[in-house]
Amino acid sequence: MLRCLPEGMDKLTNLRVLNIPASDMQSSISQGFFLKFSSIEIVDMMGSCLGATSFDELSTLHNLTCLFITLDSSSIINRDYTWMKRLKRFCIEVGKTSIYVLLNKSRRDISVSKCETFSNGELSGMLQFASHLYLVDCMGLMEEGISGQIDPLPNLEYLSFFSVDHLKSVSDFGHFLGLRFSKLRRLDISFCPRVTYLFNAVGSAPKHLEEINIHQCVELVDLLVLRGGSLANSETPWVRKLSLRSLPKLATFGEAQSMWEHLEELEKKSLYKFILRQRVKKILTLIRKGELFDANA
């Protein structure tokens, strides 16, 4: 692992690719370092936690199209992110966590760790460009919201919650932040202890949602709760892949059966209450049909 920059790097003014991942060189990156590389197109410094000054300098590099970096969480406050429009690909880690998040450098991925709140819009400017968003150990995420008329995450195709303690439902999360989920296709939720359901009639299930993976959410009872409302056929997603693991209180998939009619893959493991409920329903069906009784008895 590199811990300091090679001598003479400041003379490489025509440098187009800076590729030093898994390094620990933030202490050796002085103010003005990135400004020397006006021709640079790709920066890969995942692992070195860059500060606000470095991030601001990167924003001035007009040839930059691919960016893969780790940012200190203080670097995201009061920043202008409009320059990120010109990035074709990026992976940005905000904050440090012991949880390994597999980011894909061929997409537009952002991982946010230990974020306390979105209430002041600290992240929304950056996140609007992300197609894949990972939220990890975000303790106070649901305490306040920034809802408005404009969807703050219009490009979001994938959303992952990992150990988000205050998350109670995806609908609540979307409502607080004013999200439309217009492009969301995959949803992952793991180790979120307060989640009780995914969607309701107010938040509605994202109509393009194709894959749901839920693991180790001990309070989850239902996937879809309509609360007296209903979903029109045009709003109902066709979920094709569903993975459910270690959800001891899950009782039903929800009232909108059409949401699950197109399932191609279903994984179920440690769904004690759901399995018991299905067995009871099967027994009751057999009783009604008279198939549990011996006609000659």
C-alpha cells in the first residue's frame, strides 16, 4: 500500500489517468495537488479519505469523466455538485465503515456510511446523479426530511439499506425525502431492526421494481400494507426475483397479489410465522374440501 506520492509527480502536467486505489495518502496530498493535472480524465483513489479542499479541486478539472474516491463526511456540506453532470462513471464512498460495500466502477455508485440526517440537503445535490445508492449504519436517517416538489434522486435504479436503525418502511423513507422511485428496479434491506413493512398506499410500490432482497429484519410483518387503499394495475410492479431470509415475524406478502404473479425466483429461509400461516391456510382449505376426513369413518 502506497503511503506517499512518488517524487516528481507534480511535473506530470499532461497526466490523463491517476490510478492509486487502496492507498493511504491523504496526509501527503497538499492543497493545490489536483489543480496541477488539468488534462486528467480518470481519478481512482478509493481508500484515501479525501477532504473538502481536494473535492473542490476535483470539481475544477473539466476533462474529468471518471471518478472513484473516498470522501470524509465533512466534505459533503455546502458544496456545488452541478459539475458532476459531466461524469460518465463514478464510485464515491462518503464516510468510513467496517462493512464491505461492493461498488461497481462501470456505474454511478455512491455509498454513504454513518450519515445522521438528510434534513439540510447535505447529500441530495450529490445523490441526484447516482444510479446505485448504498446506505450503511445511518443512525438518524429518518428523523427529519427534505420533501419538496422535485424528486431529489431521479436516477435511482438500486437502493440498499444496511443497518439503518431508524428505518420503519421504504414508503416512509420516500415520503420524508420526497422520492418518486420512478426508475427503481432493485431494493435490498438487511439488518434493519425497526422495519415493519415495505410499502403502503401513500408511498406506493415503485412500478418498475423487479427484485427485492430482505435479510435479517426481525420486525418485518408484511411486504405491502395498503391501509384501506388500493394500487391500480398500472402502478403495480411485477416483481421477478424475491429473496427473504431470517424474517421471523413475516406473515404475508401483502394484498396486491398481482405484484407477485410474475415471480421467476423465490428464496425463503427462516420465515417461521409465514410458513406456519401457510400451513394453517392449507389445512383449512383441505378441511373445507372435506379432504382431511375419511368418508368411511
